[in-house]
Amino acid sequence: MSRLAPIAITGLGCLSGAGVNLAESMQTLFSNQRNPQPSRRFTTGHPHCYPVLELPAEFTLPLDNQEKVYARSCQLALVAAREALTDAGWDERSLRGKRVGVCIGTTIGCALNCDDFYRAYKEDDNPDIGIIKRYLYSNPAAVIAQQFRLDGPTQTIANACSSGTDAIGIGSSWLRAGACDIVIAGGADELARVTYSGFSSLMITDPEPCKPFDLKRKGLNLGEGAGMLVLEHEEVRQEKKVRGYVLGYGTACDAYHLTAPRPDGAGLKQALAEAFATAGVSAKQISFTNAHGTGTPDNDRVESRVLNEILPGVPFVSTKGYTGHTLGAAGGIEAVFTLACLQRKEIPANIGFSEADPELPATPVQENTRIEGDIALSESLAFGGNNAALILARGDA
Amino acid sequence: MRMAIQGIGICGGFGQGVAALRAALQTGRVEPQEVCIEHKGMTDRLPVYQAAVDGLTEFIPKRALRRIDHFSKMTLLGACLALKDADLLEADRSRTGVVIATGYGTLKTTFDFLDSYLDFGYSCSSPTHFSNSVHNAAAAHVSMQFKATAPSLTLTQFEMSVSSALLTAQIWLAENRVDQVLFGAVDESCEVLHFWRKKFFAEGEQGPIRPFALETQSAVVGEGVSFLLLTRAEQDAAYAFIDRVKLGNHDVCSLRLPQDVRLIVGADGHKETGPWYAQVLKDRTATAYAPLYGSFPAAAGFDLAVAALMLRERKLYLLEDQGVPETTDLQATEEKLACLKFGPAGDYGLIQLSN
């Protein structure tokens, strides 16, 4: 693959258990705080109560009545998209007449996991058909396009935990191909009983706050949130300052197992090679990596080995200790964090890590760390064997 | 960037393979199966275009399919048929991308997973059902089966899934990320889907589908898979070329249809999309093929396969209830078709093809 044109990022927005906007999230990350707790949104009869990272209880999503009709993943996506558009200086009126694409990654946000409806259906308890209607009206990319009255391509990517990273990579390609002028790209996902039950059934959920890359890591903590970027074609952006650039994107499939990463990391290495080639940069230019770092034994082992081989000595951090694993939103949130850290020239401590695992050749940063350089990597691994990587650069805004 | 269609793998209510699709086009009629739905002591009978996956064992041993659900089996069958049609079953697939478009994903396994904890308690949630209920499980099975280590993508955009997914296939080829793309559109039906559609549409689900009765609900549930093997257009196309893919919203910015194309519309008996077709078609003639395979989001992939087949064979098949001759020869040296699909909010996908 050859080098592709860089794509300007003009706006950022995010919310998660780490904060309800980008500024608050960065404050949380650099004060090394987190607050995993039992879910307030649902209950289950699980013998263990696994902690999750939810939005603060006192926070009400700033939505109008129409927007409150949508599923929560869409609501989170709308809030993050609005923050990113405002950051980029756009509103509904100024977007009129532009070709604006929306590319959003999600998992729960596109699945018919309506267990309240299904329970009533099974029990013949007059199931509320409104739940199905809400599902049918709640495709995240379509909802953003409708709410902002956008005309352009829409795509909701369901590539499990790499969805958000893939959405940013594909949205960038839309601009290069001339499919639109502006793209809102990122990821959004809500917490749900279904994923909570699913991940606990796979026995990859930590009953305590998660510990990415630590010797005693037991698994992930789930989270909820959204992270959005506004990407602009140079002809639209003109003299506007940029938050950063998407320099490159790579993706590859392990073709190995439905849920486990390939032990030799071949798929991740291939995705990284493609990302570097399309960015036209070398590993030596990477100032830090925002790792996938779920805290599961398998993921962290593979990722540590690959990072040690491809990016030896380059500092890395998993921010999932602060946000939980937000699944389809993770790639979006972590791309936003990566850009904000580039701007700040500092990365936060990998919260939860305290004891090195001898099986892991590389370990993450244990304290807030100054970084040199203008380019960073954000990577995601996913069920289905998907690996995706973004090379991002600092902007001037 | 143009793409070339080198193979088709299709399976629906009409049978499996290109020959079965051609036969359906020639006869102009496919009868849906009658499905009995029993729910809490009540029995409903509903027409459904169901897809059988018997042919899959020609390609994959039965033993290897034991834990694979119907949705993924349909997906695998479509992929195998497309590769066979393109004579690439034995080829190296390290540069083959996989793109799967689906409106609903794997419904049955999603509900099987819910059954596991609703029936037996949360501690009995099934990890197998959970991992297979994830939307991209089918794409993963395809990648694993064919050792396809290039990019794999699953997306879900209801009625826009197919056109949106084609955009990604096009970009992967243009950016040289892959040399070919296994592009699949797949959806399945299930009892819960039938239940909710009955609630929404009542007797409107009994068929027959009348695509151009745009103010009438006449949809019939369908399921199936349609795969295309796509390459860059620098190679000759075994079937046809995809010239352009455009997505937008007619309600926000009016769609202007190209004048030099024959139109295949995705009108499938859903009256909520009828006004959009009525607005853009006006006096234009168009054809629709939903009566051959039913109403489901991924059926837009079937329209695409029909267009590709007709361009290769230079025949325009017209269904009997559309009041026109059954077959028209496509005489022009450069023949163009376009597949148009509307969603309920005016969102559209327009795919232009030529021979």
C-alpha cells in the first residue's frame, strides 16, 4: 500500500465514565481517578457483581424530546457528535448544502437485544411493540444524519470492539474518494444487561476494577459512552485550524478464532504495517500508543508482544481503566483521547497496572508521562479477529 | 471507482445459485412457503420466502458446521457459491476482503442467547450463543473458513446496508487494500420477526407482494444471502461493472435520477417507502423483483445480482404482474441499469451498473 493523503480533524467530542465531555475526561485521566461501580441502569441475578463505568448519576443527557425517543447508544452518539460539531464550528444551518457523511461504530447500538420485549413475548405478557419501533428508529449513523438534516453516506459499522476505529478509518477514506465534504466519525455504545451477561459468560470480566497489562489482570470492566471526530476535506476546511490529522489506517483479520486473538499477533502486525504504509511514517516516529488494553489475559499478552516487537521502547497506555471497555465506542473515545494527549504532550498513567507480568515483554506507563513528537497510534482488537489501527497527528488548534 | 462483478453466490426463497435465480426470473413467479407460527396457544400461518442451506455441505464438512447458526451458514453458502462461480474456490485469499451488509444481523442466535439466561438464570448465559450473536460473527466465519486475512467489515444500515457496504468495498479496492472483495448481503427471518411484523402490518403481510402498489402494504417476509465477488475494473467483468454508488437523503437534497439508465427499484410492498419512489419515479418506468425473494433489508443485494445477471445475458426480465412483456433483449452496446432503494425517512442508495 502507498501513502494516502492526510485528513484534517477539526472537532472532537466524547463522553464516558471518565467524563461528560472532553475537558472533564482529560481532567479525570490526568488526575488518575476512576469510579467503577455496580450498574445503576440494570440488575441481574449474577452470583458476582461486576463493576462497570457509567456516566455520572447526576448527569442528564442534553437532548430534546425527539432525541429522547432513540435508544441510549444513539443518544450518547448525538451528544458526542454535537460537542464535536461545535468544536469544529458547525451547526445545522451552516452544514446545509454540504455533503456530510456519518460513519459510526457500535455493537449494542445496532443489535436487537431487547430482553424486556423478549421476556414479555415469551411470557405472552403483551410485549411492548414500542421497544421494537425504537430499535428500528435507532440506527446510530441514520439518527445523527436525521437529527442534523444531513445529506451524504451513512454507515453503522458492527465490527465488534474495533468498530469505532474502523469508522474513523473508513470515514477518512470517504473524504479522499470525494464521497462527501465532511464526515462525522466515531463510535457509541450503551451498557446493557445482554453484554454484561455475555462477557461474564465468557469469563473475561474482572470482579474488581480492571488492571490492563497487570500480572493479576482478570478481565475487563464494561463501560458506556461515545467518541466523535469531525473530519473535513481541505476544500471545506480552508484556513480553519485543525485538532489533528488522520494520517493512516490499517485493518486486517486474524482468520483464527471467533473471540480469541491470534497468539502470534499476525493480524495486528498486518494492520499496523498497513497503517504505517498509508500514513507514510515509520515506527520510530510514533510518540506513544493508545493500546486496546482490555485487561483480559489473552488480549494484553498479544498486544504487549506485538508492541514490544514493532514499537520497542515507545510508551503506551490503556485508557480503559478510566472508561471501562465501551465496545463499539472504544475506538472513537480512544482516538479523541489520543489527539487530546498529543495536544497536551502528555499521556496519563495506565491505571490499574502495578505488577509486571513476566509473560508480557512490554509494560505500560505507570505515571503521567511527557511525550515527544507529533504522531501517535491508537489500536483496537475485536471479536471476529478484527484488528484496526489509526495513525494520528497533532494539529495546530 | 468502477468495480467488476466476477461471481455471484445467491440463495433465497427461489433456491440457490445463479441458475435458480435465472429460472425465477424466467418464470416470473416464486411462491413463498407457508410458515406456522405458534405463540402462546395461537397458531398463525404466514407466507415467508425462506432460504435453505442444504448445499453448504458441498463445500464445508457437516462436522465443521455443527456450532454455526443459520445466519452464518447462509453467509458461508453465499461466499462459497460466489467463489465457485468466479472459479476462485482454490485461490489464495490473503488479499481478499470480506464485507457483509445486514439489516438485522443474526436474529435467531440473539434470541437463543436471551433464552439461555431468561430460562435458566444469568449464571447460565451461553458463551457460544453470545459470541455467535455478535453482528460480525458471520464475517469471521467466512474469514476463518477461507483464511482471508485481509480486512473484514460488517455493517448494518437497515435498507441502506447494501449501498453503504458497496461504498466500503469500492474504497478498499481503490486504495489497494485488497485485490478482491467478497461482498455479501444477508438477513434471516425468525418467529419474533414475524410476530412484530404481524403487529405492525396485520394482514398486509399475507402477500402477494405488489411492488408498484405504492400506497398499499403488501410485503412478504423473506430471507437469504446474495454475494458478489468484486475486483477493480481494470479486469474484464464476468457479469457487469458497478460504476457508481451514491447515498443521500431525498428529503434533505432532492435525488435527480440519471436519465440514461433503466431502473430497478427496491420497492418491496412496504407502503412507508412508497411515497419516496412515487416522488422520484414520476413518469419513469421501473422494474422490481421483490416478488421473487421477499421483503428484507438485504434484498437490495438480490436486486444487484439480478441487474448483474441481466447485463451479462443482455436480457431484461419483467415480472408478469407488472403488465409488460416477460423479456426484453437489451440491444444497446453500452447498457446501463441502476438499482434504487429507499428507506422510510427518504434516505436512498443508488447503484449504477453497466455491461
